[in-house]
Amino acid sequence: MTTWTEAPTMVGRHVTLRPTQAEDRDAIVAAAADGKISELFFTNVSTLTDPEAFMAALFKERDFGRAMPFTVCTPDGRVVGLTRYMRMSAGHKRLEIGGTFYAKSVQRSGVNTEAKLLLLRHAFEVLGCNAVQIRTDWFNKRSQAAIERLGAKRDGILRNHQVMDGRVRDLVVYSIIASEWAGVERNLCFLLARNEGTSA
């Protein structure tokens, strides 16, 4: 078994990312209900209105080796979100971080910054990635701002790239490449240190 197929557990000060299990379903649904995230039409979380189908699709991608879903937990073990590696390609040494959401109660709390730090560190330093992509819907301006704050660079827009719930989506694509990782890591650590316990 290689590191590209074995999902790790990643532990930080604000957050723990552990491999998602079927038993997490109800807690994941509850986290999405905090802030009514599943009602946002421009997010993949909108499909969580059908929890069984959502989880089945999640594990199907995992079992095909294309994704690694992680349940996001606070240090006390409370489930507050979901994130994942997607579109994984060991041959090309690239993947995407996506399918991410957090309960409203932990947004702007350091959770997202540290989760991205842990995911990117594992991608570049353990998996040896050449590039990591992050995509978001054209209408999700808040997500775009958050991605840019991490230090990712905008590659472009994939127009009419997906159909979701009957709507044709444009996706904004960002990436971080291996040569940029040291600077991005420093930026993420700076954000965490500066905003410890507040708005990282």
C-alpha cells in the first residue's frame, strides 16, 4: 500500500483531519446544517440534502482511488466539517483539495487555515506533489477570497464545466506548485500565529 492510497490522520492545534467513515454521516449532516450550508446552491454541499447519495458518491470516489475524504474535527472530537483530496493522480503527482465545508460556528476560527496547512504539507512533503489545485464556483466569491488568502494563484476559469442540480457551472481554478510551497507554508503559519484563536 502506498501513501497515495492510505489516508492519514493529521493533527493540529485547532483541528484534526481523519479518514471519513460511514458512521460520520449524521454528524456531517449536522455540521452542514449549522449555518444552512447545504442551501447554498453554488457549493457541492447542496447535494447533502440527500445524505445517503452524498456519502455513497464520496466513498465511490475513494474506492476508485481518486479521492481521500477527511472528517474535520475540533480538538474535543466534535465533527465540524468535511474536506478531501480529489482528482488524485499519483503518476502526474497532482491532486485537488476540494469538497470542503465547515459549520458556521467554526468559520473564521483558525480551522480552515490549519486544515489547509495540514493537507498541503502532506501533499507536498509526503506525497511529493508537483501541483495542488483548488477549484470553486464562479458565484462563490467568499471561497475565492479565502483561497487567494492562502497564497494560491488563479489559473483561470473553466466555463460551462459542470452541470449540478440542472445548472451549468463555471469553475475558477487555483493552484500551488511545488516551488511555491515554502512561501505558502510560511504565509499559512504567519496567519495562524497572527490570528491565534480569532480570525485565521
